[in-house]
Amino acid sequence: MDTQNLEVFLTAARTGSLSGAARRLKLTPMAATRRLAALEEELGVRLLNRTSRSLSLTPEGEAFQQFAVEIVDTQEAAREMLSPSGSGAKGLLRMTAPITLGRKKIMPVISELLNEHPNLHIDLHLSDGITDIVAEGIDLAIRIAPLKDSGLIARKIADNPKHIYAAPSYLERHGTPAAVDDLAAHECLTFPNFTHWQFIVDGKEKAVRVNSRFSSSSVDGFLSACVSGLGLAQLSAWDVEEELRNGRLVPVPIAGALPRDLAIWAVFPSRRQVLPKLRVFLDKFRQSLIPGPRALAR
């Protein structure tokens, strides 16, 4: 089975467009159409419903999609194993990650990897939402959130301790909270529809109700609001490295209470092997986080 034909099928299924798949794979639309037709003829089934305006998987296409992914990945892994040592990671790595983590921590890693591995290509989608990585054909998702039960594989990358931070101008106007009960008198910046902050007090989780006149769906949003003096924010150490260095934010320790940690996880579809392109990214990303999560508020 020709894996280039499989790539056309998988890319068309992900993009919802055969012409889009052709552009992405650097093929002519005619060549992409012929490759898909050859695959369907070989299998004896129609994999994609095609009209002039839309493209969708047939039931047979849905059933075959994961097999196609595994065939392509197995061939890529075999090529990597047999290639001369030092030839580096190859192929396209499709990733998704939270916006702030991607901008501050992942992009520097990607820059290094692309310089070190000339045959590696990376497609990074930044979003603070949860992407369906199977439906979107994503190889790797980096997440900072409680993980729901699913058929996905999750591996912990690093601890991710959080702390409360504020701008000096905010503390000058409103004072500094010393205990969790003091937070009721402060502006606390949150995600939309979040009414509580989670703490560990005496070894147990405690939800503390907070007041917020500003919320944002992005960490970047309430990081900017925090720097502007609009309130207190719970943030990871790597979120605020630059802001701490230049004095725009300061840590606000709460006696006897620590914000609940949300670890950094690597999540990928259920596959039989972790490809070299995944391994080189995860190894370098893990190393890049060693100073960040360990750099506790000083």
C-alpha cells in the first residue's frame, strides 16, 4: 500500500478539502485526486464523500482512518530506525498547545529543533481550548488541565507549581492579602465562569470563592490585566519570568496555603510507538522546563 496515497487521504480528511490536501502535500489537485482514487480502488471502497463544496469521511473511511495513521507512522518509524545515526528527526510534527505556554516556552524549543533537524517540519496550533486531536490529525497536544478519561495516551512532562502574583501598583492601592480569607476583599482575575480558586491547605484541597470583575479565556489576557494593576492572578512560574525580572509583578504568598498545581502533560493518540520526531521535541521541551517550574516565587 502506497503511503503517499495514505497521506493524501489523511490530509484530505483533516483539512476537509482535497485541494487543501494537495497544497499542503505540494501536489497538483489532479495528482491528489488520482492518488486518492488509487487508494479507494485498491481497498475496493469509497473513503471520502466528495461534492463541489464539501468533503467528508464515509463510514468505511472513518473505520480505516486510524489504520492509515498507524501504517504511515510505522513506515516513518522504520525509516528513522534504518537511517544513518545523526541524520536527525524527519517529517511533519503536528502539535497543539496553550497560547502562553506556546509563545513563552514552546516556540524557543521549536526554533532550536528546526535549526538542528533540517528535515523536520512543525505545524503548531495555539489555543487555550481543548482540540480533538484524533479528529484534527494532531500528533501531540501539550496540556495544562485535569485530564479526562479517554482513549488518549498522556505522559506527565513536568510539575507546574502556581503562585499568586500582583502588580506593585495594585498592592499599593488595595494592600496585600495574608490569608485565604483575605482574598474576598480583593479583585481576582479568572477564566470565564470560574468563581473559585483552588488551594492546598493543611494537605487538603480547599475551594475559595473569589470576586472578579475581569475574566479572560486566555492566560495572556489576565496576565496583561495583572500587569496593568487590575487584580491578583494565579499563574505558573514560567508565565511571569520576565515580569518578575523587570519588577512589573511580585509574588503574593498566602500563609498556610498553596495554589493547586496543574501539571504539564503530553497527550497523543493511541499509537503503537512514539516516533522520533515526538521524542526529540519532548526531550528538549522537558529540559527547557527545568528552570521554569522549579523557579518558585522568590
